[in-house]
Amino acid sequence: MKWSIITSFFLIVIGVKSNAQVVLPDPTFPSSQDNITLTFDATLGNTGLQGFQGSVYAHTGLITDQSTSGTDWKYVQGTWGTNNAPLMTKISENKYTLNIGDIYAFYGAPKTEKILQIAILFRSENGETTGRNADGSDIFVNLYDDGFYTQLASPTSNTIYELGNNIELKGFASSSATMKLFVNGTKVKEEIGDSIVYAYQPPTDGDYEVILTAQNGSDLVHDTVNFIVFNGPEKSDLPISTKLGIVKVSPTSVFLSLFAPNKKHVHVIGDFNQWNLKSDYSMKLDSDNSTWWIYINDLDPTRKYAFQYLVDGEIKIADPYSELVADSWNDKYISADVYPNPYLIKPGTFTGYATILDMAKKEYDWKDGSFKAPDEHKLIIYELLVRDFLEDHSYTSLYDTLDYLTNLGINAIELMPVNEFEGNESWGYNPSYHGALDKYYGTPNDFKKLVDACHERGIAVILDVVFNHGFSQNPLCQLYWDSKNNKPDATNPFVNVNAKHDFNVGYDFNHESPAFKAYMKQNLEYWINEYHIDGYRFDLSKGFTQNNTLGDVSAWGRYDLSRVNNIKRIFNEVRAVNPDSYIILEHFADNAEEKDLANYGCMFWGNISHDAMESSMGYNGSFNWANHQSRGWNNPKLIAYAQSHDEERMMYKNLEFGNVSGSYSVKDFNTALDRLELTWVVFNSIPGPKLIWQFGELGYDYSIDYNGRVGNKPIKWDYNTASNRKDVYTVFSEVNKLKTNYPAFDGNDFSSDLSDKVKRIQLNHTDQNFLVLGNFDVVNQSVVPNFKHTGVWYEYFSGDSMDVQDVASELNLSAGEYQIWTDKKIQADKEIGRVKSPSLIIDIYPNPVEENINVSSNELISSYEIMDSQGKIIDELSLNIPSSEVNVNVNNLPKGIYFIRITTGSKIGLAKFIR
């Protein structure tokens, strides 16, 4: 007698089990040579299309011997969200058929490929409503080779039945045979034919195994299904008082707890029970009727496990508080160089997300005990997206780049979301698991090593976090999901059915819900404790409200006391863990609300992009709103920025839209770069924290819309080898060092005029005073500097000095020129002895001079002017024949400090000399 378990073996090879109830094929055991018809029952599976009255389409493809995995669909028919997919034929209420006929012709597959499965799901035209398996997975229909087969169509494996219900046991054979049904080893029915049916009523709760055998001559085949019968959860109080999620209680055991009110039962499936549904892994229910818990024992202390919760027999999720998750769809695309030795997903175990439980995890040896976070008023934050900053998008490479960032003079890094988000390549604002580190950038220890190294250099690490919303793969959404309407259902204790404001994306969290408040609190505490994170930038914090302002964006921005209270609560909860944590809000609400929260201690993103860009391009733009005093705030809590991940790139706008006056053009490449220097010199000198977007210090000139707004952007480290771009980096660095090292740049003792094209800032301190000037016009301008006092002042970049006799005397500034004056001599590390104005170099010899000075330039000089230290023009000359070298007699000038300004065909430059 020959035993065969072809069906079970086939499923292991493919790695995905079929669901014969949701879709029934005709013939029952289809081959690639048959004319195949599929019948879809919308009342089964996730029931998303049950009662649906519109057209239903099949989204379908094939799994072939050329598929790389059991989910690698080939020859997909139609485009999602359109009506060019196969249309289902409605044969009765909730039942539809799809006539495939010749499978190779239908899918356009070459007959050289072996077809293993039909992959299918069903949808409305726009794709918002779908029919799938009960757990939300795709449906797969097996194809068979010639031979003798049997199959249990009902029940399906890993199903939960309530005690007292009859269970239909139904099986088929590919030809007439002697068929037998066994339940837990006892034969319950025998019949000759190609099908068998038996109504079975389990006598008790517990685990059940159904075996169907079919014998045809000497061929004997069988199929096996396991299910459990449930008689309600065991009620038992939580044995330990602990956080929700996963707690390791010994080297070989963990304690799991899940908050899921209004659920009937929760079971744990994973590597420790071979992903089979077992009564022993049924979670107990606490007396609060909301918290489920279980101990998992006898684990191997040297290995990694994965597991999921099976909720009400249909919903499969990883633990909402997972620290790391396995993703059956996307992990295979993560490079082993970025994430070595990952958890290996075995085919056929799970789809979607599963919690990774590493029993061998070692505690990281932190070295940052003496780290003190920078004063928030002096923060210079470098915002970056790891994906678009480094070719291998890894924490390891970012660690290797810290010298570059340290030399730039920044003291904080703000990382766009690094918690688990949907897919691999993303900005990260589509969060799935808020507490799980996304593996696409590296391992937890790689990230900890990065944070540790940043702290060693005095650099804080700030995380961009997204608690306004979750996306459909988020477990808080999946636990309570209305599959018919494709949105959270009304019983969801975490997520609103409908968003409360017009700018929402994904699914809007309920910020007044105690359940969500607890979830958010625990996750924020976790990142500080586990990864030593120094603060958070809260994306879309204006959404932290339950006030419904849909249809009225202006109402959303008005003072909202409930939102203010929510944010103050969050502030207090985070500061209770680390009193120095930065709480940064992307808020953009009315100033009254922001002022209230700023006075409480919160910091704010301050988008000055439009005016900064206009100024850089040579048009009218005001920096006033970058000054916290202009907003009536008590302290500099405003993180003003000209560029961030959300704005167009300044260099791109300079080159494309820059202003032009005569020979001076902001569109000129080198001039465009110089305008970046000008903008940062003035902008960063305004007291208060500032932010740089990655590569802005090198003049990144690809548009934000290159390859789509959120698409991958070119990673341009070659910019760092171009001297003109590196010069921008140097100026950024010099101003950053002033900002972080001199107390005049920190505080409220300053005055400014930032609304016109010529901008000035006076920074006062008992130690040292500074005066910052910048001409954003495209023509030369004069300015009354209003020095703090008379006496000798020193220009920071050039090293020049000026004896100020009248603080109100005008200074002349060339187009795009910037100066920083100080009453104590300090010297920039930047090259001195030359004054640069749009790539123009001026050399003077000798200096000091007695009679004649020789002035030379890298461009032909067409005219020059000689000015005294107050900017008064003493002599001027236009050359009939431009020359790169001019000899000027200055014997008639009194002893003192003078300036010579030269004009070339397209540039203007200034240099100092002493008579």
C-alpha cells in the first residue's frame, strides 16, 4: 500500500495555505490543463464585500516555479484602483464566479513556466473594499499535477469554534475512493465516492485533529486539519504589575499582555508552538475585562522566536509594543550588510508582521553617562532622512559620518521616523509599530552605538515621531477594523472612525482615549530608556485633539484648550523620564496657543521658508517671524528653518527663479551658492535654535519633486569635494560655532531689522557684542549699522578692523554681501586676507602701503572706488581697458584704514588696506 500526503507537502513547499471556503475551484482539484472556474463567497473570509452592491473585480495573478516566494505574484491582471481588472459575474447574493478557462491564455503566462497556485483577492473598483481571507491575507488556489488527491474543505486549519456548535466535516477526493473521517483518532464516518460530509458536535472544549483518508486501490492519501473548541476565556487577575507587551521574566520565559477590550478570545501562535492553534496558548482575561495575559515557558535562551496574537480567530497582529518585528513582505529586501543575522522567516508560518522575541539579547554597554544635552536655545539641528543621506542607508555609515557633522558645528541630529513603517523605502510618516526600530537602517545595537557616539561628541539625538495617525498595518487599527468600509470600526478604543481635521492622513488617533494615551506614553518612555533618545519632534501635533473641525481648516488652528492640555500632559510624561528632553511640535496653530505652550516649555518648528527663499533669490522677504520676540514669546523656543524635508530646496530656487540686476544674477551658480551663505549668516544669528536640512550646507540643488516628492533623491557626497560648495559648508560651520560658543547669540538682549532687503541684527552681551549685516538685494546698498558703541570693531570673516567714530555712519554693502562685526577680535577658521563676493578674489600688495598699492583679481577689473573706514568714497576710476591688475597711488591719503571696491564684468568685491 502506498501512502501519499501530496496536498500537505505541496502547501509546505509553497508556503501559503489555500482557503477552500472563500474560493471554491471547479474542478475541485484543478490542473493547468483544465478549464477553471472560481466561485467566491463574500459571506466568508473577512466579509468585506458582503452585501456590496457595486461591481466586484478580481485582483489576481499566479505563483509559478519562477516566483521567488509564496507571495511573489506573477502575471497580475489589471491595475489596482481601476476597472481594467477581471470583472466577477454575480450569480446570487454574495456569490460571484470568474471563468478563467485556459489558465495560460487568461494570465498570459508562457507554458515553459509551471503554475503552482492562483493568487487572488476581490475588490471594489477603487480598491477601498476588499474580499480576503479572514485574517486579511491573500487567497491562494492550488493547482495539481496528474495523480490521486484528497482534501479537507471544512473545517479550515487553525480555526476556533464555540462549544455546542455543530461542525461540518467535508472532504473531497480526485476520484471515487473509500473515504474515512477521523476525529482525534476515532473514525466517525466512512463512505465510498469522491466526497464525504459529516456533522460533528465536539463533546468538550480543547484541541481537535481531523484526518481524512482516501484509498483508491493501492493508493492511500490523506489530509489533516487542526482546530480548537473554545468555551470562553479563563478569568484571572494579572499576576504581576507591569507594562503592557513583552516582559522577560527569566532566561527561558516571557510574560505577554495585550489590551484588547470587547474581544472574545486571544491566542498566541508562534515558533514555540509551530504556529499551530493550541488551547494551552489561550490568553487569560484580567478582571478589567480588557487585558489579556499569558506566560510562555520553556523557551531556548539562545534563539530568536517570532509570534503573533490571533484575536477572535480572525485578526493576526504582532504585539503593539513590539521592540522589533519581522515583516513577511519586506524583510527579504533588506541587505545583510545593513542588518546581518536577521530572524529568518520560514515559509508557511505567517504573513504580515510578527513580533521578534530575542531570548539571547544582551544589554548594550552605554558610555554616555556624563552626556549633557545642549541648551535648547543654542540648538543647531541637522535634520536627515537616513535613506537619502547615505548610499547604504545604515546607522553604521551615519556613525562613520559624524566627523563631517561635528565639523559642521551642529549639536543635534533629528532623524526622520525610524520606527517600523509600512514598506522599506519611505519618509516614515506611515507608522506601523511605534516602538519597533525599522530594520531597513540597521540593528538596535547599531542605532545605540550611533546615539552613544553622538553623545560622546556633545550631539543630541532627536526622533521625529508620528502620533497623529496610524496606517492600515498598525495593530491599533487592525484590532478593530470595519473591513466593509475599510476604516476603523466604532468600537475602536484607540482610533477614530473618521478623522477630526482636514489635514489627516492614514487613520486618526483618538487623543482623548485613555487607551491611546497609555499607548503613547509607554512608547515615548521606551525610546528614552532603551535608546537614550534626547527628545522628540511631534509630527502634525495640531492633530492632537478630538475637536471636529472637518471642513474648516481655520477653526482647526484656533486656540484649543483640550489640545493644549493633551500636549502639556505629554510634556510632563516625557519630562518625568528625562527632565532635559526636548519637546518639539510641528504645530502651526494660532500664535496664542503656541505662546501658551512655549511658555510652558515646548519648542516649535518655525517655517520661515517662503520669506527666506524670497530673500535668498533677491526678492522681498522678512525674517521677523523667525524672531521669537516678534511673536510675543518670553523665550527663544522657536526652531526657525529655511529648509526642511517638507520645503523646496533653496539652491534649486536660486538657480531657477533668482533675481537679476545687470551683470549680477542669483541664477549664476556661484552667486547662488553665495546667497546660501548670506542667508545662513543672517538667519542663524537670530537668537534661538535653528535647523538645517541635509546637504543644505553644500547647496543641494535637486528639487524636492525630483523622482516624486517622497521618492528617493540622489545622494551627493561628491558635493563635498567641490571647493565652491565646500565654501558654503565652511561658512555654515563658522556661524554655527559662533552660535554655540558665544553667549551674545543666546538670549533676549538683541535688536534687529529683518523686514527689508538689507537686514541687521545687533547682539549684546557683557562679554562681547556682535553686529550682523546682510544685503539681500541684487544691487549695492548702504546701511546704517548702529554699532553698539564707538571704538575698534573687527569683521569676523575677513579679519578687517574699523575704528568707529560715529555709530550711525553708513556702510556700503555689495549685492549679496554679509558681514559679522564684533568688538573683540576673533578670527574665523575660513581663509582670510581675501574678501569674496560671488567667486571674486582680490589681492592687495603691499599691505600696509606707503605710496602705491597693486590690486589684482581673478577677473578683469573695470572700475574701482576707494572708501574710508566710514564708507565715504574718496576716489574712483573707470578703466578704459579692463585689466586684471591695477596700480593705485594712495600717497595723498592720511594714515588710516581704507577699503577698495572693484567692479568686474559681473562681480563686485571689497578689500581692506592700511595706509
